[in-house]
Amino acid sequence: MATMESLIGLVNRIQRACTVLGDYGGADNNAFSSLWEALPSVAVVGGQSSGKSSVLESIVGRDFLPRGSGIVTRRPLVLQLHQVEGDAQDYAEFLHMPGKKLTDFALVRKEIQDETDRLTGKTKQISPVPIHLSIYSPKVVNLTLVDLPGLTKVAVEGQQESIVQDIENMVRSYIEKPNCIILAISPANQDIATSDAIKIAREVDPSGRSYRLQHPWVGIVNRSQADINRNVDMIFSRRKEREYFATSPEYGHLAHKMGSEYLAKLLSQYLESVIRAQIPSIISLINKTIEELEAEMDRIGRPISMDAGAQLYTILDLCRAFERIFKEHLDGGRAGGDRIYNVFDNQLPAALRKLPFDRHLSLQNVKKVVSEADGYQPHLIAPEQGYRRLIEGALSYFRGPAEASVDAVHYVLKELVRKSIAETEELKRFPTLQAELAAATNEALERFREESKKATLRLVDMESSYLTVEFFRKLPQEVERAGNPPNSANPPSSTKSANPAAPDGDRYAAPNVDRYGEGHFRRIGSNVLSYIGMVSDTLKNTIPKAVVYCQVREAKLALLNRFYVQIGKKKAEQLLNLLDEDPALMERRKQCAKRLELYKAARDEIDSVSWAR
């Protein structure tokens, strides 16, 4: 069964672990949930020179706190009292001085002052980082108190003007915790309605405490300043306190509920009851937070091994994770791959339709090209050289859409690579590797683009190097068989066949056709346009095949092949440089690991206590 000693001792041990690992009340622990905030504690609050230090010394029965004018307590003091059996000598231990027992309490006072100055300097500034002091004595009860800087209304020389608000903010950060027990110290000669301690306690108490107080008030008789100056013994002071309440007409009937010894027992019992009530929620918080922190550590990633083989394996594993995501984008598991199809289904056909064949095959240009191809001797039957020049000139226009398709797919692949790197969670902790990976993929995509351009332009060039003869064989046999078109410059009557037996289709005999009339050149332009249309349909199908084969397929199969070869040749130091992490992420892992250590230690501490069924 858990005893009062084991319960308060449990919280004491967890509080010490909290401080060692950077989790303490009043600090900026927003990055992680605070275990300290969940632990029940007794916070001692009072105005400056309210007698707060004297009350604590009365509870301990030792003169050990620094004294002086102005703000003496400038860091929270977590005072843990441990009752020991027998007549053992009293001693104190500081958390920052493990294993060193101090039996001279004048040295304890000096160390509190020195440790305060180590962090805040001698500038009278304050710090939320607590000092942990444990006192072991047969004359104390098991109790933990947090002594906070005294509330003040005016900054003294050497302090910033914000010191008044800074102290109040620090005090509030402790006493606003739901599990905090507020020990409000008020001088007996002061109107309780104007007490700084009662005022701030009333403001933060969720239930809106009235002046009647929800929990009992306890009268304390402190040593006077004259007693302090004369080094009056605390044991003697306690005896005088008991005598005062026992013989006082005003307090005699309450003497059993007055004095520093009663206050210590009351606080210990009340703290124990709060701890016992809160243990289930504390256990729940610890288990939940351990799960969250372990998940966070998995997301951030564990520390990198110093073994070169392990580092190489890590890099390859990270690259494979990137490749999986990249392929998912291409294959439809993630968005983006459909943009490549859009290039072939929309952009390429639209570009082909916009080619300026109407200008290239205008009547004027057809005449010009055919005439230039004939040279000094006009063609006799069909202007074959003119046809070839017109077709070759038209086919050259296909180079633009072919290259544009290659470039469009290249930019889609680059964007998918960028997105894939960003979406690879494991890579986020390694900015150097991310940059190297981006450079390697970009270099590979550039190679694929160049190969793809060569392939697609080769398709265009192949169409120019060998024309489809069968197409022209299917065309009407010269103008003789088809006759002049209706808009021929020669009237039909002048070109009637001299052969009355000729079929109707040959009514306009070839011998009288003007081979250099507009109709003749329009027919040439029309024939060339038909052939170009056939080639356009062919390239509309073959260009995507070449692009996919040279770029998309290669990106899926060999995007990182050269990078893997380069990685395999790197030395251990170079591999470690690639795994150089983002400093912010390293700090996050460090803090996460510390906090995980804290919560696991707290869980172990709780498991070590035998609980009542």
C-alpha cells in the first residue's frame, strides 16, 4: 500500500527528474506537454518582506534561506523535506551537487545565493529555472514546497522596469496549475483584503475563492528581526511559538491548529491526498505522452549510425522511399502523372493544328517553290522536285511541336521529382541529401530530355528522308485525266477534247490544259496538304511513344542509376556529410529524447510504488 512518505517521495523524485531534463514550472515548455505541470505541488506565495522565508524556516526548523533587502528569492526554490528515522544528523543536498551532503546550513544559504547568481548574475534579475534542495531530518514531515519570488510593486536599482510584471507572471505560471496548492503568506498586521498573496490566489483559483477561504488559515509566530540578529535557535523559537498560542486569550482555543509544526503536518496530509487523487490521471498522461513521443521519434528518425555500411544503407533506403513516391505519381497512385497524358492528348494536337501550312501552301508560295525547283527547264509532266521541296519545307514545321512535347514532359517530370522529394518524410531531416538527390535527378532528366529530342526529331527527319510513294500513286494521274478545275483560267469551250469518243471524264483534254495556271498550282498545294495531314496523324501517335520511351520509362527505371554508382564510391566522411541533418530537427530529436527519458523514468517510479487495492 502506498504510504504518505512513498507518495510524496514519488512526486519528489519525478520533480527532480523533470528539472534535470528541462521540464519545470514557469518555463517555456510549449513544444512538449509538461509533466511538471501535472504534478501536485505546494507553491508558497507572498509579497516582498511578508515573512515568507521565516515561515519556511519555521517549517523546516532550520535557518538556511538568504536574507536581505529587496528581492532576495530570484529563482524558484523547490524545497523537498524527507523525514528520516532515528536521531540522524540533519543534512541537505542540492540537485546540482549530487552526492554532496551539507550539514552546515550556513553553507546551504550561501550555495542558494551562489547558484542564483550563476544563472542570473549579480544584477538582481530573476529566472524561472528552479533550484532543488532536499533536506533530510527526523524533525521534518514529508513535504515539498516551491518557494517563489516575493510579489513586489516597485523595481529597485539595477532591475528592469518589467521586473514587477515578470515576477507576477512567474508566480502565476506556477499557481495557475489545477494541481497546485497555494500557500498564501500574509502578515498578521495587514488587512487580509489587501494581501498580495490572497489577491493573486483569488484571481487564479477556478472556484473564485471568497475571503472566508476554502481551506483553513493557520497562524504562525515568526522570529522577530531582533531574534534573527541574535541568531535565536529555531528549536527555541518553535517552543516560544507553542507557548504563545497555548497562553493567548485570542488563540488558546485554536492552539492545536496553530503554529508551524501544525502547518507542516496539514500541508503534508493535504498534499498526500491530492497526489493520491491525481495519480490515475498522471499515469494516464504519462502513458499517452510516451506513445506520442515514440511516434514523434519514429517520424523524426533515430540518430544516424557512425558505421559507413549503415550510412550507405540508410542513404539507399531513403532514395528507394523517394523512388516509390515518384513512381506512384507517374502510375496514378498520386496526382500528377495525368499531366503527361494531357501533353499528348491536348497540347500536341493543338500545336499541330496551329502549324502555318496555309501560308506555306499559299498559291503564291507554291508557284515560287515549284518554279525555283524547275530551274531553267520547266517540268514536263509533274513537278516532282517542286513536290519534294514543298513537302520537306512543310515537314520542318513538325520539329517545333516535337521539341515542345519533349520539354513539356520534362517540366512535368521535374515538378513530380520536386513534389516527391518534398513528400518523402524520411528525407526531410537531411537537407544535404535532398539537395544532392535533386541535383542528380535533374541531371538525369536533362539526359533523358536530350535523348528524347533526338528520337522525336529523328521521327520527323525520317518522314522527310523517304516519302510515302503509295500516297501519290493514288492521286489522279496528272491534270490530263482530271481536267482543269472549275475556276480554271481557260473556259471549258476552248479545252474540249477533239476526240468525240473520249469519255465524259476526259472531256477536257490534256493537250490543251494550262500546266502553269492557278488551278494547277492549287491542286499541287492540295495534294501536298493531304500528304502533310497523313504525316501529322502519324507523328501525333509516334511522338508520344518516343517521349514516353525516352523520358517517362527511363525516369521510372533509371532515374538514380548514376547517383547510386556515385554513392557507392563515396568514403565514410562523405556519406556522413550527406546525412548532415537540419540543426532544428536535431534539436527537436534531442529534446524529444530527453522528454521521453523523463516520462519513462516517471513511469518506472510509479511502477515501483505499491498501490492500495
